[in-house]
Amino acid sequence: MPELPEVESIKIQLNKYIVGHTIKNVDIRYQKCFSGNPKDIIGGKVKKVRRFGKALVIDLDNGYSLVVHIKMTGQLIYRGPNLKNARTVSEKVKGGLEGKHTHVVFTLDKNGKLYYSDVRKFGWIKVVKTSEVENVDFIKRLGPEFLDSLTLDKFKEIVKSTSRAIKTLLMDQSKVAGVGNIYANDALFLAKIHPEKKSNKISDEKIEELYKAVGEVLKRSIKYGGSSEVAYVRPDGTDGAYQDHTLVYGKEGEKCPNNFGGIIKKTRTAGRGTYYCPNCQKL
DNA sequence: CTAGGATCCTGTCAGC
DNA sequence: TGCTGACAGGATCCTA
């Protein structure tokens, strides 16, 4: 699922492809995913793309911004002059770029296009004034960013402040921004902490290990271009590769990568699939 | 404060 | 083959 590394990968590519393009037209085919006035962005030239947790912000030079949350199955795909030798679009783009899951098409100048598609329709796009981006509900509620503003001390404070299961805490965007299911599972495995462990019962040493583990897992995935487990693709239309390098996520019944004989187990916590090695991650 | 469930949505897959 | 039901999941909201 798109989490911090996936959205970061999209951000990196969009900064390469759409910056400098002017938005000529917006074709909204599924109203529900779009809010704000589309007219406000027409004529705006893309200045920069930013990321807040799992949300993307496309800043224009006319004082407006697009805030995009792709949730699980949203896709942003660019076609145009900045993408030389356009690659074949991944088969994960169901129905293709002009298929029934394409909900918004931005026509850019110089024959560019930005397609937004989303099979499950959970994602959204909002037009807001750039000065108001930080007041968008989702962004306003975000906790500190891993790999950025979240220091070890701050992380310790957050973890010690609650008795909730550590995995649930890691995925709570208001506590820590950007971590979702895949990376919570893998980081807890790397730090050898049981997903159901009560946060305030974790030792300082273990919290530090976890802090490093999350950072490591996120950075590794960014290097792989994100994880194309279900629907994630990059704006050039290609898949990321982290899904081939997960530690425990999606590996129910397989041997634990530490090779001490453990078999990866799958359970559910807070309604989410949870994978761990009962040998390495004791409660 | 916490956990748990329902909600949004549709493709996929197991089971009959 | 074709239908049905369960499942997946990020974030939010509601109830207990």
C-alpha cells in the first residue's frame, strides 16, 4: 500500500516531470474524489511538489495548490515531453490510462497529461490556497515526519505515552506521519518487537532499535522505488520493487528470514493484516 | 484514554 | 461456468 516511500517516490518523479508545466484544463470524471474549484488551478504553472506524510502537495505559481491523497489504489501517471521514451504502463493500471478507473485528467501545456486513477475510489484531490495547505484536516492532524522532524527523543516520548499496541501506534498518522502496514510489520520484525507489545512497556533500548529499524526500512524502500504490492505505480507508469524485498509482510507460512526456524505468522490487529515471526518477536 | 466495528469501494479469489 | 461471500486496506467516525 502506498506509504511514505511510495508517496516519496511519486513526489520525486513528479518533481522531474510536471514542474514547469502549466495546467490547461481539468477533466473530472468522478466528482466525489475532487473538491475545491478546478478553475482556480487553470493557468497555474507547477512550481514544486511536496509530501506531508502520505499526502502529496502540488504547488502552483498562482497561489493555489493541489492536495492529493492516493490512499490504497490511487495512481498519478504522467505522459508528455519530460518523459523520454515513455515506458509501457504497468498492468496494475487497470483498464489503461483512459479506462473507467481514471477519474481526473489534467491537460498540461506542451502536450503533457497527468492522469489520476483509483480503482477503489478512496483517494481524493483538493484545490486549496497554498497558504492554506497546512490547514487541510489531514495535514493539520499529522504527527512528526519519520526521516525528517521526528527525533529519537520525540519518538521515545510518543511511544512511552500510551499503552496501545506498538503496531497500531506506528500506523497512527497523528502520532507518526507516513508509516503504514507494510513498513510497520517489517520494522517491528527488524527490531524484534511483537506487534501487540504495549508501547509503554518497551525499553529505551528497544525503542531506539525500532526508531532505527523504521528509518532503515523506509529508506531501503525509497531506494527500490516503493512497493508495488497491489496498485502502486510511479508517475512514469512503472512498478517499484520493494515488494520483492519485504522481510515479513505478505509472507505467511514462509520461513523467517533470520533462519532460526521460525515460520511467519499472520494475525489481525486493529483490522489490519499483521505478519511476524513468533520466534524472534516475543510478547 | 482505549479497542473494536462500520464505512467508503471494487477487483480478486476461494468455495460450492 | 457462474454465483456468492469474504477479504484487502487508509483514514474517519461512532459506540462501548
